[in-house]
Amino acid sequence: MSQVLDTPPPTPASAATAPTAGPDLAALAARHGLSVSGARPSLPQYVRQLWARRHFIGAFSTAKLTAQYSQAKLGQVWQVMTPLLNAAVYYFIFGMLMNTSRGVEDFVPFLVTGVFVWTFTQSSIMAGTRAISGNLGLVRALHFPRAALPVSFCLQQLQQLIFSMAALVVILLAFGVPPSMSWMLAVPALVLQFVFNAGVAMVMARVGSKIPDMAQLMPFLLRTWMYGSGVMFSIQRMTGPDSDLPSWVGPLLQVNPAVVYIDLMRFALIDTFDASQLPPHVWALAAGWAVVAGIGGFIYFWKAEETYGRG
């Protein structure tokens, strides 16, 4: 008796090549609570993450400040010596050789205050430009809101300025500037300047992460900005009625954010620098620049959060 073997019918070619239906990968990831690594969180969530790491920001800025001069024999003394030496150079060149001190009362306190306040902005922006590109190892190794880096560098510069303020107070007293209640105005002025600096630093951190050469260009841009910010001379006197400059130059220079914060500190600390030398609506200008730069810079930086450290 023979056994008949039934062969199965041939499988159609289309069925043989059809992929096996599987679960939706996005739904599967969502069901198990998985998310894309390094994905940008929502803006409110990002703010909460940044606030949760406030202790890291403070500790990181303090450690950077301590390590900055660790190889120098004078150590932390350079925190005060650097702006003082800059002020001495500017006094020799501008105050003595170019005679910009003419007509400016208390020129040395005027100059030193301008140098210290400008250095705060300059150093914050320079440090922010390198915040991502100069710390790629940290960015790639740890998961944290990247805005912590430019903010911590600005906080480092604020700490350095506070150390320098002790020398500034000695200079003010040595040149006969009496202490007064107006010195308390330096606190809100510095807070507004810090917010402005942090916002600009975050903008430059994003730009610097994509264009590393920006760190080489920034010193030239900042130097140009400094010369238009009245650090070494009185803008009011240089653009006054006897000036040969066009009439629109004075108002344009007075809304310069660096001028606004420098003049606020001079008004707070120097009794001969009165309200008539301030730009119109100076506190509104200072708050406006802080809000625009702080919020705008933060959002601009946040939008590229998932790109930092890649490529």
C-alpha cells in the first residue's frame, strides 16, 4: 500500500516578502515610560529642572572661581588685582594722556567703578561663549539642563565682582567719597545686570557651540562695545552741546545696556554723580534690558537644548 504525501500549496511571493506585523514602537515606548534620550523638555519642565540643580550651579561656580588662580603665587589676590591694574592702565592712557578726566568730578572713582562693572559684563559674556564648546566632556557625560553652565559662569563672575567691590570701597573712601544710603542701590543694579549678563551669555553659548571661532572674535566685539560704553569718559560731556557729534549719537549711547548699568552703579556709589547725569528712565531701561535679554536668551538657548554636545 502506498502512502500519499500531500504537499502544501505554494506560498505567494507577496506573502513571503510581507513583513511580520509588530507592535507600534512609539506606543510600546510610551507604555513602558521610555522617552528619547536627550529630548528637549517643555519650557516649564526645563525651568524646574534648572531650579532643582541650583546647588550644583552654586558649587560649580565657586569651584571654578577657586581653581581659576590656583596656579598663581598670589592666588585669589588676582581677583582684585586684575581690574585694578586695568583701571591703572586706562587712567594713564585716557585720564592723563588723552585728558578725558577734564570736567569729570572724582575721576578715579568714576573710572574704577566703570572698569569693575564693565569687566563683570565682559567676563560673563566671554565665559558664556565657551560654556558649551569648552565643556563638551561634561556635557556628553552627564544629563542636566545645559543652561546651568552659562548661568554658573555668570555667577562665578558675580562672585569675583563682589570680591573686587571691597577694593572699590577702599578707593572710594581714599578719594573722599563718603558712604551713604545710596550705596544700597548697588544691590538691585547688580541683580538686573546679572540677569542681563546671563541672558546674553546663554545666547552666546548657543552660538559658540555651533561656531567655535566665535570665541576668537568676541574680544574684538567686546572691546568695540567697551569704547562706546563710557567706561573711561563721560558720555554726557562727550556728546554735549559743544560736541561735533551728530545729535542722535548721545541718545543712542545712553540706551546702551552697558552704559545703563555702569551709570546706575556710579549714581549709587559716587555722590558727585547725580541724577542729571543718568539716562532718562534709567531704572525702566535697566529692568527692560534685563527682561529682554534674560527671558529671550533663556528661550533661545532652550530651543537648542537637544543639540548641545552632539556632532
